[in-house]
Amino acid sequence: MSASTVEQRAGIKEIVCDILELEEDEVTDEGLFKEEYGADSLRAIEILAGLEKEFKITIDQSELERMVNLDGVYAVVQESIDAK
């Protein structure tokens, strides 16, 4: 994993944890936002908006169904960056 990827993932995790009001060590890459962390659809939209702003990308709302955990978010953000 490149340094930029590590930095990008750290930024994504920070955004997600801020919105879910969780400590970073409480959230795993596979942990499900809704089932394990009690996130609702509004929080999911906030995460999407935060990522768009931070990384200057556009994420289609249809991608929310893939953004159920950090692994899914990492993939969606990377695809959006690659598509720029």
C-alpha cells in the first residue's frame, strides 16, 4: 500500500468516525456502520458529503449501498478518484 493510499484511508476513517461520533479505535474496516455502529441513512449521506468535500470528488448516491463499512467506502472513494 502506497503512502498516499495510507494517508487517504486515514482521512476517510477520520471523516467516518467524526460523523458516527466514534473513536477511531472502535471502528474496524469490516464493521458495518448500520448494524454495528447504529448509523442511519442521514449519517450515510453525511459521510458521502464529507468525502466529496474532502477529496473533491462526486459520489453517486447509488454507491451508498456499497458504503456499508470502511472497506466499501475505501473502494468507492478510490474508484471516484480514479474516474476524475
